[in-house]
Amino acid sequence: MTGARRLGQPRAAQVRAGPGGRPLVVDGNAVEAVRETWLLEDRWWTDRPLRRRYWEVVTDRGELVVVFRDLVAGAWRRQR
């Protein structure tokens, strides 16, 4: 399938963040709770380092969502 997104592939997300980068709204849904957050740093020794801050949140619709901010490019992505 040409142009199809592979299962598990991150996609763009619309996120409004508050203090410390905490997501407040994800794709139009208010964040009710943050379950976990973590920092991923990899490939720092290359010309394409990977730095991401991940957030596992629960929305007001009861949906469990994992989003991350690409700290190199500045973009928000949705993992699931």
C-alpha cells in the first residue's frame, strides 16, 4: 500500500502544552492525567541524534495516549 502508515508508526499530533512541557490538550481532547513521562536520548554520537520527551496521558474521553515532543525538531508526534 503506497502512502499507508505502518502500524505503530508515529504520526503528527496537535498538542497544547503547559509548564514544563506537560500536555494539556492532545488532538482536541483535554488531558485528565499523566500516567508517566520519560526522556529518550540516542544516537547522540551521530549527525542525527534522537532526543524525545514522552508522555503517557489519559484524555477526558478515557483514551490512553502516548505522545512525544521531538526535542531536536520541536514537533509533537502521537505514538498510539
